[in-house]
Amino acid sequence: MTEWAIALMAQGGYAGIAALMFLENVFPPIPSEIVMPIAGAAARRGELDFAMVVLAGAVGSVAGAVFWYLVGRRLGVDRLKRFADRRGRLLTLSPREIDAADRWFDRHGGKAVFLGRLVPAVRTFISVPAGVAAMAPGPFLAWTTAGTALWTALLADGGWLAAGAPEAVADYFGPVSNVVVGGLLAYYVYRVVTFRRR
């Protein structure tokens, strides 16, 4: 994975970084924890401009977030409620709970999107409930861009500081991502097992 990312960035430069970060959002197995530190290390060596590295990473990542936002908009609350009515156990939500979640997102959607963009695994899919809840495009883009820019800057800065071994940043964030994913999976299984139609 590392060699492939380095090769794409070497060939595509900033466009390669943006493409990798877009793919990272659409296909989560491509981790930003590898892409941005390598780009940050390249900036430290003078091969790329640091500000442009962060900008390219943020642009690609926001584009991926918009993809999932549009998926959520296409799905919509009503369609999701119909699915929950038929397959509530798989979704672990009843139609009534979806209405409650939609109201919660109306009040706290901006904060949820911003913070969600800073959490491994969650950052990829936080755009879906924003779309389902029909969050206005302007605030969605503003909060997504703010969280994404902070995330990409932190990772690129980590690569800058660890220029000799940018993979060390991925080694640090990797276990954190695994814990988050494992926790989310365990919670989902718990919800499936204990789900009761109300």
C-alpha cells in the first residue's frame, strides 16, 4: 500500500494526493494515515509545498465526503424509515428512532460533522446521516471542510516531523483506527442482538 501511494504521488503530485484522499473516503481500506504523512515527508524534503499538500488532501477528502452526502440525500429519511420498517434489525433502528435521530441531527449536525471528520472510520461515513437529514449544503461543506483541513494538516505535519519514517505516523494511528472500528462493530452486533421492534 505504501509503495503504491508513493508511486501515485510521485507521478501525480498534488493531483495524486487529492485522488488518493478521494479514494480514501470512498473506499475506506485506503488510509489517510498513510497518504498524508508520506506527502508531509515529501514536503519536508522540498519535493512538494506543505500548504499545497494540505490543500490537495483536503480537496480530495471533501470530494469524497460530498459523494457520501449525496448518497444520503438520495436515500432520504422516508426511504430509510421504510427500510427500517421491513428490516429494522439489520439497521438496528426503528422508524421512530430514525425520526428522533433526524431531529437530533437538525440541532447538532454541524458539530457532529466537524467532530466526525476527525475520528478514524467515522470520518468516512458521517456524511451519510448529514445527507439523510437533508443538512443544507452550505453548512455541510463548511463543517466538513473545517474538520477535513484540520485532519489532513495534522497528518501531514506528523509526516513532516517524522520525515525519516513517515510510516511511523500510520503505525501510531493504525491501532487507534482498529480500536474505533472494533468498538463500532461490537456495538453494532450488540444492537442487532438486543433489537426489539417498538
